[in-house]
Amino acid sequence: MFSHLPVSGILKLPCRMSSSLASALPASLLRSAAYIGGSWVRSSDSATFPVVDPATGAELVQVTDCGPKECRETVKAAAGAFQVWKEVPSKERSNLLRKWYDLMIQNKEDLARIITAENGKPTKEALGEIIYAAGFLEWFSEEARRIYGDVVSVPMKDRRALVLKQPVGVATVITPWNFPSAMITRKVGAALAAGCTVIVKPAEDTPLSALALAELAHQAGIPAGVYNVVPCSREKAPAVGEVLCTDPSVAKISFTGSTATGKILLRHAADSVKRVSMELGGHAPFIVFDSANVDKAVAGALASKFRNSGQTCVCTNRFLVQKGIHDVFVKKLAALIEKDLHVGNGFEEGVTQGPLINERAVEKVEHHVRDAVSQGARVETGGKRSTYGKNFYEPTLLSNVTTKMLCSREETFGPLAPVIKFDTEEEAMAIANSANVGLAGYFYSQDPAQIWRVAERLEVGMVGVNEGLLSSVECPFGGVKQSGLGREGSKYGIDEYLEVKYVCFGGL
Ligand code: NAP
């Protein structure tokens, strides 16, 4: 069994912090144990893994490393809690989510500091993530009260037909490191509003945000077993994932991460036919047509490409620029990158570009740049590691890029902006739609007919027209092709956690 720690003793949890940064982190929200069935729990073999500050390489905390045994126990706790939670009136569920939201807002600076420490993104961006993340709890606290069924008219005189919406059951929630808070609340807000209970497996790099949310869920009065967090090391992730995605008591899997991992989890889901939501990789095109307002396109390009140092699934991955506007666009974008982007530790004032999450991420950017340059791409700015530190890469703009280069075919997930020159709209559409994924797509044009045409023809789940940032709590987030299944946020997001039950009343 677990080594349970009394919830009242959580402030005294022996978090082993080794850097001065960690000691500056909010002790009131810093947790290193798993949160299972309402208790703070250590893994039975006392294994731990380090959480590292990607900016300095310093170890922040040792976090408990859960394995299959802990996961099976967590599924039991979540399944038990589901029997109670599904009966809780929606107004009460709504109130609890709202309290959780209020606590996130009250603690927003501390939560943002945790994100910067474990993920590296600048504090201003981290604060933006917290507001966005909390917004999902607020939104779904409102949606909880708007779960409607239907009365359906049928041809038989003696029958009436009803459609009920019921919670799916226990949901496994597996999340990535690039939005340590928002990827959790976007799923969990909807799940809890619907009446489901959840088990969150955060990324190895960023478990502290998930655990801080658990502390606030506890303070908000979310009942034991409704929100559970099982942190684990990358080494244990496959075994943990297998338990959490095959256990018969789990009814639903909601995953955000790479397409490769998503496919593994889909295979797990197949055996027991679980419901799935998959938010997977992207390869967003950003098309600039000759008719575009070039300054607006350049500003949109900067926002869309370099947020979180290029590490978001909706970040532009390839720029397609029409030949008439190409040279001026490239010149202005290079100048703006050099003027507005500042590499450094996310805790420092004025920094816009924090570290990449780890050295593997830096190596991928290096590999893509090397491959492109070896095939004739030109470095307009950047093009190498930053002297700031090991995990830092200079914001980079490449021109003369072709569709054969790796950066045009794969998601880079880093601060690399490759520009492909094109001639006609048809050519741009063919390049944009050649990808086997389709999450976000952007384009700049001032021609109304072209705007309709291109918005309809882009094979993606989300389109930004003359806009480089498009995520919002109220709008459906998700992709087509191998970018995933289902939608999150918006009025559609809650359906991912609801079953439709038809009830036929006969003999009337
Ligand atoms: P990843 O390697 O797939 O990891 C995502 C999560 O899955 C992590 O918690 C990871 O744990 C876990 N995981 C890995 N292998 C597993 C397995 N066999 N069984 C169970 N869990 C497993 O993705 P990433 O590199 O962290 O994230 C970047 C990717 O996510 C990009 O492709 C990006 O486009 C995509 N993304 C998509 C969206 C969207 O909404 N569509 C949003 C954000 C990111 P460990 O950390 O321990 O490996």
C-alpha cells in the first residue's frame, strides 16, 4: 500500500529542494507526493525522480515516482469516487469548480512562478497561462449547469422518447509539459462538470503544476478521489500509461501530446473500447498572400511562432509567403525578431524567450537548421545555440526553404521560422494541405473572396485569418487528420465526457 501522509501535514512535506530558485518557490503550493484519493501519497518503493529547472539545469525537487501498483490503486479510488460524484447535483459541482477557479486566481503569481521554474517560459507568459487555465474551470463551472437532454418525437402514438446525457465514468488524463496547467484544466474542467472523476498523469518535466492544482482542488473542497495526480518518471511512463489506459474501470482517455504517443494510447484503448480524446501534434502553416498588410502579418508571425519559444502545438511551423511580398516580409520579420525577442532566464525582466524544455529539444532544432542549411537555406537571423546557456537556442529565421527540408515536413517545436516562397494560391494550398496532420493554420490576406476560399480549404481544425493567436476558452480546440480526435473547451468540450442514453417510454 501507499505510504499515506496526512493532508494536514502537507506543508511540512519533505520536498528536497536544492537550488535557491526552488526555495523562492511558494512552499504553500509546492508538493512532491502523489495526490490519490484525497491524500498525499509516496510510491511504495520510495522511488523519486528529479524536476529540473530547464534554464539552469538545477534540480528543483525530488517527486515521488508512481508505478503500475499506485496507478491501480488510484483507479480504484477514482472509480469509488465516481459513484458519489456522478450523483452530486450539477449546481454543487459547478460551485466547487468555481471555488477552484477562484483559488487559482488568488494564487496566480505563485502558480506562474511554478510554471516558469519547471517549464522555463517567461513569467509574463506563465501568468497568461494561469489566467487561461483558470478560465477553463470558470467556463466549465458554468457549462456544468447546461447539460441538456432531449425529448424526441416518434411515429408511434403510445411511445415517448427521451435522450439523457450521463457522465462517461473514470477518465485518464495524460498531459504534456508545454502547458503544465492549461492542458490539465481544459480536460479536467469538462470532466468534473460532466460528473466524471479523473486521474492525471503529468509530464515528467512538469509535475509541480499538476500537484499545485491538487492542493487547490483540496482547498476548494473537491471530494477525495475526484481529482487524482500520479506523477512518474519518463522511464515508467509506458507502464503507467498501460495501466491507466487498459484498466477496465477506466472509461475514457484524454491525451495531449505527440502523435506517436497518441497512437500507442489508441492501441491501449482499443482492447476495451474506451472513449478517447486526442490532442496531438501540429505542423501549422502560416500563409502570407500578396494582398496582406505586411506589418500586421509580421506582427502575427512573431506572436504565432515564438510564444513559449516555439513550443506550442499551434505555433507556426512553416511560413509560406507569396513572391510579391516575400522579400519585404522576410526583411521586416528578421528586424522584428532582433528588436523584440530577448533570450534569457524566464524569471528575468524583459525576457521573451526562455529555455527549451531540455537538451533533446535543442538538438532537434539544431538538426532541422543543419539539414535546411545543408540543402541551401539561408540564415536571416539566429541559426545557433544561444550563449546564454545549454538549453537556449537563438530565435531563427531561414529563407530559401524548400518542401524537401526536414523543417518543412516535421514539427520542429522550437524557435525556428522557415520561409518557403510560393507563386500561386493553388501552390500554397497544396503545400499547406500536404501534411498528414492538421491542427492550426493561419493566413494573411485582404481579399474577401480569397479569405473565404482559403479558410474553407485549409485542412486544419482551427484557422486564424489575419490573426496569429487563436486559443480561447470559448472556442473549440482540436485538429483533423493525425492531429487528433475530439474538441476541448467551448460548448463542445463537455460532450467528450458525456454518454448519450436513449430512453424509450412504451405502452402509454
Ligand atoms: P509526448 O512525448 O507524447 O508526451 C506527452 C505525455 O505523454 C507526457 O506526459 C509523457 O510522459 C506521456 N507519455 C509518453 N509516452 C507514454 C506512454 N507510452 N504511455 C503513456 N504516457 C506516455 O509529447 P511531448 O513531447 O511532451 O509534447 C509535445 C507534443 O505534444 C507535440 O507534438 C505537440 O504538438 C503536442 N501538443 C498537442 C497539443 C494539442 O492540443 N493538440 C497541445 C500541446 C502539445 P513523459 O513526460 O514522462 O514522457
